[in-house]
Amino acid sequence: MCVNTLSAYGIIAIWQFEMRASMAAKPSPASTRFVKTSLAEQAYEELKKQILDLRLRAGARVNIDALSRECGISTSPLREALIRLGSEGLVVSSTNSGFSIAPVPDAQQMRQILEYRLMMEAHCARKGAVNASDETIASMEKSCEAMGAMYKKGLSYKYYRQYIDLEQTFHQLIVDSADNPIISSAYSGLHTILLVARLSVVPNSNNIGSETVMQEHLEIVEAFRAHDPDRAESAVHGHLKAAQLRAQRSDVTQVLASD
């Protein structure tokens, strides 16, 4: 009887082990959701790329059914992607008209963004310059050199896009130098909106940078290299203040150009 009882317990134990192994091998609801999220992530990346490449123009309505057929996926992950893009200011939605690509920020909105940057970047420059690492300074120098190369290459969309990406990297380095992840995250949220606005402007001799802007960037780098907080704050403040003045003398095109 004791042997039979032990045998029964052994069988039950083996059955329980096999059941646990079987359950572990089956996809869990979480892994199923992960596949869906992966599709939404892919849709998000593709739609964002189309917006930034100006294939989806500002103000254009988004036909979800057509996109679904084009991408070969259901509308659900597309909606998730569009909602996420909406949180970044790239897409707007309404009950009546559905989703559409966000309009380009106007001159007043751009000036408000510059005002925010003036306060944020000057503060971060002062704090970050004191203990700026060699790596940070080298990255800033590299960005400046690359911007100069793009400036010399001309006004094509390809070089204009690269110039803007490099400039945004440069200014993000200033903010990141303060070593405050909350500020860095909040500041980086501006990049996408600024990028779309600036890419919507046809490149010309005024908006792919200038010798003056290049010199302002170099002054910031020199202040960081000297680990001089007063000089760094002054250089960043002067650069962005000059951008505001350039903006006030012209329209939104010049606001975008004077960064």
C-alpha cells in the first residue's frame, strides 16, 4: 500500500512537472501582445520616416484603410502608431475627420519654443561646462566639424537634412551635459517638431546655416573646453538670443534658419 501510494505521488509529481513544462513552452498572453506591439512599433517607425521625409505632407489626411493595404497589416497597430505619433506632435486627430499629419508650427509657436530653449539650454550649459567630459567636448567638436562640411556641400535636401540632424545633436549635447535625465527627456521632445518645421522649408542660402551661426557654435565649444560656466552660459544665451533677433526680422523661415 505504501509502495502504491508513493507510486501515485510519483506519477502526480511527474504529471505536474510535464504540465508546467508544457505551459512554459506555450506562448503566454504577454508574448502574444508583444507580437502586436512589434507591428505597431514597425508601423510607427515607417510612418515617422514618411513624415520626416515629407512623403506624408503637413495637413494631409491619413487614410488608415489604404495604409493597412499598403503595409499588409491590420488597422489596429496602425492606430496605435498614429496615437503615439500624436503624442509627439506629428499627428493630430478629431472625431469627424480622423487622423491627419500635424501642420507646421507657425512663427509664434517657433518663437515660444526658442524662448523655452533660451532658458533651458543656458542653464544646462552653465551646469554642464564645469565637469564636461572629454567625450562630450569631442562629440560637440565633431558635430561642429560635420555641420561645417554640410554647409560647404550646398543646399540639396540630402545635405540640409543631415545638417539639421547634426545641429540637433549638438544642442542635445549641451542639455545632456547637465546630467539631468528629466531635463534631457523633456528637451528631446522638441526635436521632432522642430525637424518637421525646418524640413518643410525649401533649403536656401539663409537656412542651411551661416558663418555667423558656425562661429556661435564654436564659441560654445571653446567655453566647454575651458570648463568656464560663465562663458558657456553667455555663449549659449548669446547664440539663442541672436536666433530670436534673426527671427524677429523675418518670417517663420528665418526662425527655422537661425538656430
